[in-house]
Amino acid sequence: MNIVLGVIIGLIVLMALVVAHEFGHFIAARRNGVWVEEFGIGFPPRAKAWLKNPEYTKWQKEKKAAKKSGKKFDKKKPKKWLKFDKKDWGKPQKDLIFSINFLPIGGFCAMKGESDDDKRPESFGKATFWQKTKILFAGVAMNWLAAFVILTILAFTGMPHFIENQFKIDSDTSVTNGKVVVAKVLEDSPAEKAGLEVDDQIKSVSKDGQTIEIGDTSALIAFNEDHRGERVKYTIERGGEEKTLDVNLGVQSATYALGISMAQADQALYRSTWSAPLVGAATTVQLTAETYKGLGTAVYNLFSGIFKQFSSDEATREEGKTAIGAAGDSVSGPVGILGVVFPAFVDTGLSNILFLAALISVSLACMNVLPIPALDGGRWLLIAIFRLRGKTLTKETEEKIVSRAFTVLLLLIVLITVLDIIRLF
């Protein structure tokens, strides 16, 4: 049941993020004078479609002109969208088509004349280099914006922490839901001498009137390290009752400050108020850095592993196999995301699913920036190179380069999908 629900949630999230990406292209194209022929949710075949009513566009222009001239305007507002009859789907249209399609795997923004050398009015090719830059990278910007919005909302409602040293402003952060429980008490430790027992929940710690609520293990470890050699108070819950214990923490030279093993019984969520937008922005930057770091490590492991396979030393070849395996394990495709990752997150709560959505949105942005011709960043680089060389990037040349890059990308996706299926079963 978790797999089915996870796949459904995953499809909805991926659809929303890809549609957001394409909507970025749509907005930028319209703002920069490029005609968008169709904006679709999902991929064909079409399920339903609507046409932008030309009378509505005319009404908008007349209203704007009347407002500018100060004249009274009371013309009745026409419908914005008209149903697009199926019998006319194959005919060229002069107005924007909005469609909902059967394959729930993303969306698309079809612009007029998408090749660089198309010089028809209102085509992508006719746009200036700067306008093309804005259009190509608008999808990436939209994915980063989506991540920022999601993470800002989470900062208000409760942000899970998955990154080491994840950004937060201590003075504006409260911890909720988190429960730290004693899993083991070491013999003859400060914890044992103070009376701490297994299954005690550590609620708070205090020193000199300053109390810190404990919702995760890192906060307790940091407190103990800061107060080594000092006498502090622990408020615990045992058998439904709260107790306060005096603890003499170990000195700096001691092996440990407290002497317990801890377990995170419930996940800690960090809430912010005025700093939520800052937390959202900073966490988006952190996720971006971690994504590129992980990608760099995967590429290094892959190529170093392949290189080591040519070694005459058996131990080196084994190291190479391990590195190749690590590269494969660190990358996941659609099957892995839908069949493994989302089902694993279903039981962890809405906060974790939203955080995962933000992470995927950042990943989409990071991947589309890469200089691969089949992606936005690669298309921009291709246009820029031909522009610098003073040569025309013909439609035939562009299609040849992009199609070859897309074939390689498709083969890579197939390989990752096979690995995902192996991991799934």
C-alpha cells in the first residue's frame, strides 16, 4: 500500500515541479515577445484542450487603451478560454492552446520557431541573445523559487533537518515534536552517577537559569560539550512523570561528558518566525551546494572506478568496482524516486515529503544548468559558442547536436532505471 501511495504522491510532486519549470519558460517567453503555441500539463496524447479566446485579448487591449485615455469602458467581458474541439486539433492555430494530456510525466511549453536560426516574427530564433538567456534559464529559476517557497513554509510550520549544520537562526528557532531517549547508560559515567536510566526522555537541560529544550541529539551533545566539568540540571520524563536530576559533566580530558547512547524517538522539527524567509533561502543554497557536491563525487567515483579496472593489481580493481558501485548507489532515476524514495517517505509525515519535494526541485534546477545540449544550460552554451564564433547555428546542426546528446542522456536514464529496478526488487 505504501508503494502505491508513494508512487501517486511522487507522480503528483514530479508533475508539479516539471510544470513549474515549464511555466517559467512560458512566462519568460511571453514577456520577451516570443509566441507560445501551446502550454501542456502532462505529455500527449491530449485528453482535453482549450483555446485562448481572441475576443478576450481584444477586450483586454481595448480596456487598457480606454484606461490610458480616460474614456469610460463598459464593454462586456468575454470568456477567456474556449473549448478546443477535438476535430480541430490537427489544424494550425493562431491562439494559445492550453492542454491536459494523458501521460502524467511532466509538462511542456511549445514556442514558435524554437531553433536558433528561425527569424520569423515572434519566434524564439528571432529573440536577442539576452532574451534567449532569460527564456532558457527561467525554468531553472522557477525550480529554485519553488524550493525557496516550500522551505520557507516549512521554516514556519516545522523544518526537518537532513543536512549537517543546516542553517537556522538560534534566537528565532524553537524545536517541537523531537524526543531524545536514553538508549544506554555507560557504567561509572556521570549519567549513571546522576541516576539517568534507559528509556528516560530528556526534556530540557539548564545551567545558571538558562534552559534549553531538547528536541534532537545534536542540541544535547553541543550543550554537554560547552559545559564540561560543570554541574547542570537535566529535566527528564520517566514513566509519565517529570524529574530533575543534577549532573556533574565530565571534564575536558574525560572520554565523554555524559556517558549515554541516545535515540531520536520522534523527529525534531525546527520552527522559525521572522527568519523563515532567510532559512528558506539559505537552505535552498545549502541543498544546491550538496547536490553539486554529490554529483561531483558520483562522477569522480564512476570515472576513477572505470580507470582502476585497467590496473594489473587485483586490489586496485576491487577498489574500482566499489567506486563504481558507490556512483550507482548515489544516483536515482524516475523508478527509484517513485518506487523507492517516495514510498519510504510516506510514513514520515508531510514535512519530510515537502522537504523531499524541495530537494527534487533544486536537483531539477542544478541538472538543467549543466552544459549538456539536451538541457537548458547546454542549449544556451551551444547558442553562445556559435554567437562568439560569428557563425549561424542552423536548425539541422542544432537538431543533430541536441538529438545526439539526448540519445546519450536517454541511455544514461535507461541505465539508471535498470539499477533502480534491481534495487527495488
